[in-house]
Amino acid sequence: MKGLMSSIYVRFVLIFISILIVSALLSLGAVTAFQLEDLKGMVKEQLEDKLTAIDSLVSEKKIPLQEAIQYFNGQDLTIKVFKNREELSKAGQFSAFKSELGQLQQGMIVTKELKSRHPLPVSAAFLEGQYVIIFPDIHNNQIVRFQKTAQTVLLTAIIMGSLLILLSVSMVVKPIKAISKASVEVAKGNFNIHIHQKGKDEISDLVKNFNIMVQELKSNEYLHKEFVSSVSHEFKTPLSSIHGFGKLLKKKDLSIKEREEYTDIIIEESERLSNLSSNLLRLSKLDHQAVAHRRDTFELDEQIRRVILLLQDLWENKKIQLRVELEKVSFTGDEELLQQIWLNLMVNALKFTPEKGTIKLMLETGDDRVYFSITDNGIGISERDQERIFERFFKAEKSRTMPGTGLGLSIVKKIIEIHGGKISVVSEPGKGSVFCVELPVEKK
């Protein structure tokens, strides 16, 4: 029983049926209190009118009393005649008229309520020396019919109302049960769940939000698997190289040149692993906000110039022409994290720009925002790849032969989002790329 009462369906049904029964009983009581008294008054008038009519037949038409009574007896009425007060006293249910015998003998009509299962009016008169009692048929009269009709309506309303409540509650609880069942499947790792949604009520909103949640979980699960697969692949390649060339170094017949070549490859792959680990750790900290983001005020244009100088060897070796247009900008943010943005974007531009190419860097302010763009005339990015270049480990089709972990732009995007900004790219294969960074400026 306790387990049954824990069901929201059962509780809803019991609550609504209880409310229905109480409301019906109160309504019946109110109707009975007003209508029944009016009905009893009408019956009382009818009884008194019948006695008056009998008296008229006897006194004016000179019709014998018993014959006059026959005109009305049996028409949903019962008429009894008592020859004297002794007979009246012996009739227990009419003994209440003993106290009104004087009024009756004076020609008055007296009406009282008959004590029975259904209290009914009863009228009495003294005609031709006899006591005439008239009252409605106990089993077939207006009052009894009214009470039976009211009870039938009450019972019908409760039964029909209960059935409708069962149907309504079932319709309300059905999607909740579906969500509960689907939640169990989601907990087991099954994200191919979709609950049909209809209507625009709160339950429909709950179903809609549940479906959205499942889709998000499914996407996260997919990204998680893809991330693990990518990490495994990225670690496996340099580890395989280190392992393979390490075994080759054990050979005694290697020339000095080969030994140095293999050693350089091992060092290069080790650095690649180190960079990958550092970038993964940096991304993890950024994702979980384990890094305490400082709020320093510094010259943003000077920071970008320092990054250009830091990478001087790279752009000089490739004889790349730099066009730098940096407006003087004072900015408040995490100086160390922001440097990662310009460093990563600059390294990417240098990597994909051919020798004797051109890279343009611009920095300007406007509308309480800072705008930075870096333009190159490198290999460009296809429209399909532009949608995914900020994903972790993703490498555009033409850059897969280039060294790198595929995490640089993910880190850039995350740092920009931390500062409330956004990054976009415009590119065309063979014509270069333009990366645009937009950062909000704190109002003083």
C-alpha cells in the first residue's frame, strides 16, 4: 500500500476524486437545503388544497365523506380516516396531532411533518365528525423523487468525473513516465533517445528540454570519444617514432651522420610530445577554470610587437614581408594568456605563408571594443574546413602534412571567450586567410 501511494499517478487520482466527491456532496447539500424546503412547501399547499376540496364536496355538494375521499385517494396521495380521537391516538405516527385536536375541531387544517425514512408533510382536518389525515405516498411522491434524482445525479457525476480524472491524469503522467523511462536509458549510456513532443504546456517544455539535454549529452559523448581517439593518435605517432629510431640507434654499424639524424628525429618528436602535453594541460586548465585569470592593464600594441620580435628568426628565414599597423591600445586582461593568442596566430600565419610572402597585422579600437586582424597570402582554408578549424586536434586538409598538434586555435578561441570576445576567419584556398579577433574594452 505504501509503495502504491508513492506513485504520483495514484496520488493525483485520489486527490482529484476526493475533491470531486467533496464538491459534489457540498453542492448536493446546498441544493437540497434550498430546493427541498421549497418543494416541501409546495407539497404542503397541495395537501391543504386537497382537504379544502374534500370539505367543499362534503359541505357544498353533499357528497358523503368516503365517496369524496375516493376522488383524491391514490393520486400519489394516501388518505386515512379516524372515527375518533382514540383511533387517532392508537396510530403511532399520527399521534403528534393529539395536541392540535382543539384546532382541528374548530375547522382548521393542521400540517406537520411525518416521521419516516423520508420526512414528509402530513395535513389533518376534522370533517363530518371524523379525523381525515392526508399525506404523500411514502414510496412515490415529489420529495422522494427529487431526493432520488439528486442522488442519481451525484453518483453519476462522481463516476463520470472519476473516469475523466483517470483519463486526464493518465495523459498528464504519461510523458512523465516516458521521461523517467528515457532517463534510465540515458543513464545506461544510450543517447539515441527522443520523446515525441506535442502541445505547448509545461510538460511539453519539460519534454523539449529533456530532448535538448540528450542531444547535448550525445554531442559531448561524441566529442569525448573523438577527443580520446585524437589524443591517442597524436601521442602514438611520436612515441612510435621515438621507439623505432631508438632501436635503430642501438645498431653498432651506424654512421655518425645517421646517428645524428636519428637523434635529431628523437629530439624533435620528444619536443612534439612535450608541446602536446603542455597544450593539453593548458586547455584542461582553461576548460575547468583552474587558471586564476589576472586582470592586468598593459599596452596591447607593445605586446604584439614583442611577439613579432620573438618570432623574428622565423619570418626573416622565410623572407616574409611584415606590414604592421598597430594603434596604441591600453587593455585590461590576463597579459600572459593574451600573449598566447598573438603567438599562436602569428606562428600559424608564418607556417602557411610561402617564402617571400606577406603578412599584415592590424590593431584598432572602436565602439568600446578592440579589433585585431592578421592577414596572410598562404595556402588558405576550404569553406568546409573553416567550420571546424577551432575544434581540438582538427587539421585542415592542406595542413595535415605540416607539423603541429591541432590545438593552437582551440586554445586561442578559449582564451578569447574567457575575455568575452570572439574570433572569426575569412579564407579562400590559394589566396590566404584573415583571422579577426574582437575583444571588449572595460569601461572606466
